[in-house]
Amino acid sequence: MIKLRSIVGVFTLSVLSFFSVQAQTSDKVVLVGKVDPKYNSTKVYLYNNITGDNDTTVVENGAWRIELPFTVPTRHMLASEAESKKHGGYAPFGVLVDEPGTVVVEGDLESFYTSKVSGSKSHDVLNQYFAALEGHGDNGAAIIAEVVAKNKDVFGSAFLLERYGKVMTPEDALKSYEGLSSAVKQTYFGKSAGNQIKGALLSKEGAIVKDFALANEKGEQLNFASLRGNYVLLDFWASWCGPCIEEFKTLKEVYAKYKGKAPFEILSISTDKSETAWKNALKNQQLPWLQMHDKSGDDAIAVSQFAVTTLPTTFLIGPDGKIVAKNLRGKELEAYLVKLFGN
């Protein structure tokens, strides 16, 4: 005859074991991939430059699995060995994760970007956006506003604004952003979206550029306000940016043509994280105009004052400090300057 105390003891141990297992898995994110079995033994990579997460797994029986601790709402990047072999490089696919749990990724490993994601509320926000955008006639600004309004408490809305919100007017983007919950605004992409919208408002055509100071290659602080009275071509670039380097050919030509003959100056601001990489590029390129190195993080001038999301990005600023044109490059820049200063 089994004593009641023994039964209670066994039951208690079972309950404790159950909750122990639950505690071990409840703070995990599990990414499960479903693929064609022809990809068995193929490697799948995960990386995240924001959180520092990195992992590698191998496809077995038409599936792959990566398990990692949940820390913050974020976007994990996935890439596959199969895609690299076929195309000669990766086209990383981002998966939004906003809480612990299992997220399923189904798709062709040779075209990871076509994957379908389920199990993530934040990625569902992206799915809503792309589904509504398909076959739509406009640039999608109204769709973003609608999707964000329906998902104010979901981290994916911040990512949507940060990544695709530039099609909206800065005023409309701000309205959508202000509707987000405070928790969503505090995420990495929430803060980034806020900074970009602030920068877009400050850098629209007709806006007066706020003064800022950055260091040149000698470590000297230069103030933008000191250039008032000139037309200033503000050029954001980086040493790793091929189109930026290519555009220097045009900039050298127009600088030689107008410097000293017209109220014209060029100011290049490097967004390189590495100061060494920036200085090495300056030595290689031999640029004769003013140079600055941007700050990093939330204090970066490129983002907080000019909403720069691609490189190169340029602004032509008038003698009164107002922005008169954006992204003039090549022949278009040359033609604009001829209108201003003549041949």
C-alpha cells in the first residue's frame, strides 16, 4: 500500500520539474527552419550586429534549428551556405523577434529573402505592410500609417517606420511615431526611428541647418556656422562606400572650377566608425576640401540632423544656411552649379 505522503512527494517533484523545464525554455527564442531536404548538411548562419548574437547550425531532415536567449526585441539576420555558393555572396534575411517563443521560417535557402515567417507578432506587422503594398499604386506612405496605427504596442511598427518610413512626409512620420507605446519607442529601432524623423524634419528643403561642430583630420573642431555666406555642398560618405569614392571625381572637378571664384565650399563628413579607416581613405583620395568625422550612436549628425540612411547623401546649403537641394550628384550637380555661378 502506497502512503499518501509518498504520492504527494512524487507529485510535488513532478510539478517542480515541470516548472524547472518551463523556466529554462521560457526565456529562449527558438528559430525553426523548414526547407527542402536537398539542403541537408547545408549550414545556416545567424548574426546580429546590434545584440552581438552569432550562431551556426546545419540542416538535418529538411529542417534547421537555432536556439538563443531572448534579451530585447530585435532583428536577427539569417544567411545560408547554399545562397553563397549559388550567387557568390549572402543576401541576409532579417527576422523580427519581440518575445521568447518559437518562430518558424519557411523558404528556399538559395533565395532566403523569399522566406515566410510565422510566430512573431512583429514580423506579422511587416507581412501586413507588404501584403497591403502589393499592387498598390502609391509609395506606401498611407499604408505605413495605417499599419502602425493598428500595431502601436508592437516592436515591428518601430522597425517599419525606421526602415521604410522615409516615403512619408516628416510630419506624417512624426504623427505615426508619437502614437507608438513608450516601450516600443525605447527599443533600438524605436530610438533610431525617432532620430531619423527628427533629422528629416531638420533637413527638409527650406530648413535652416542647425550649427554643429565636428573634428577634422587634425583633431581640430570645426563649426558649420563658420561657412555661412557660402553655398556649401555637404557630402556624407564612408571609406567603404564605392559610389562615394566614385563621386569624388565630380567633386574634385567642381571644387577646382569654383573654389576662389564663387562663394562655394564643400564639406565632407565621414560616417566611418573607424577613425583610422577614415584617415587612410583621406590619404588615398587626396581631397582638397574640408573634412569632418561624424560622432557615433544617437549623437551622429548624419542621423540626428540629416536623417541619412544611404551613402552618398548630399545637401546643397545656401549662404543663409537654408537647404536648397538634396542629393545632387554627377552631371546634375554640375548643371545646378552652372545655373548658380555660370560657366
